[in-house]
Amino acid sequence: GIGQVYYDHLKDNEKALDYIAKAYTIYTTQKSPYRSDAEAIIGYVYKKMKDEGKTDKFKEILKKNNIQFD
């Protein structure tokens, strides 16, 4: 939830991505259906960060959270 607040309301994509990546990892481990919601938001954040020229930072945040990005 906090990742979505950072994304939707505070417009802080880097903090949003960090929190959403943590949630994604938990949801994946628990086999939660919320994983797909987290994936969607990660996709939205990627698009915004790509448009801002921050794909390196995007990859760095995912790597910090042990998420592979190809």
C-alpha cells in the first residue's frame, strides 16, 4: 500500500519502486494474487522512470531488492 501512495499521490517513483519491490517479493513468496498488482505498478513506474531517463536507477532499485530485470 505505501508503495502505491508514493506512486499515485506523492509522485516519488524511486521510493514507490523500492516499497513495491519489497511487496512483490513477499507476494511471490506467499504465492499471493496481489503479485500481479505489484507487477503492474512496477511496469507503470518503469515507464515513468524510462521517460525521465532513469532506467539505471530503476535497475539499481530492483537489484537491491533481489529482483531480476531483463
